[in-house]
Amino acid sequence: MVKKVKEIIKKNPSYNITLKFKNTKIPPFRDILILAKKCPHGKIGITGCFQFLAPEEFELIEPDNSTIEAILVNKRLLKRMPVAIILELLQQRVFPYISIGEMVSVDLDVTVQFDNIEIV
């Protein structure tokens, strides 16, 4: 078996492979899940599933977009940043890369910072 693999490797081009894996949690994303139109699981199926897996953790947003049907946003993000800013960021930086039928998870790290605080 090892000999056959070595023969195959010698005859074929070389490959550059990166393999990564990590522990996952349920649900398998932490910040934002974007459901494109015609996503196989559908908005109703995914939101129903989330009611069992993570009740009251995610807010359903239905943007006015020709490709995107729904967005599930972790409520902890909405405590740090207004939904309008999150939607604008997604529309400019993420939506253009999403095709009909896809389900895309987005990690969004938000740091809130206050400068020049004067305490009276």
C-alpha cells in the first residue's frame, strides 16, 4: 500500500495542503448566520432548529436584498452595536460574495472602546 502511494505521488503533481479542524459548538457558529434565498434548509427550518438548540440567543433579521432571505444575529452583538451598522457592514463586505442557495457563517468580533472619559 505504501509503495503504491509513493508511486502515485511520483507520477502526479505535488499538492500544497492545509488541514485545520477545531471543536465545534451547537449551533455551529457563534455570531451571524446568513441564509441566501433557496437555501436547502430554509428560513423556517433553520429558525425552528435554533429554537431547540439555542432558544432566545439569536435575532432573525429579514433584509431587503435580492439574494439574502434571512440573517440570524447573536443577540449579544446587538447589545454592542446597532443592527443597522451590522447590516450595512454585511451588505458592503459579505453579501456580494454569497450565491443563491448558500448558508454562510460570519464571525464578527466587536470591541467597544471609550476614549477621553472624564468623570465628574
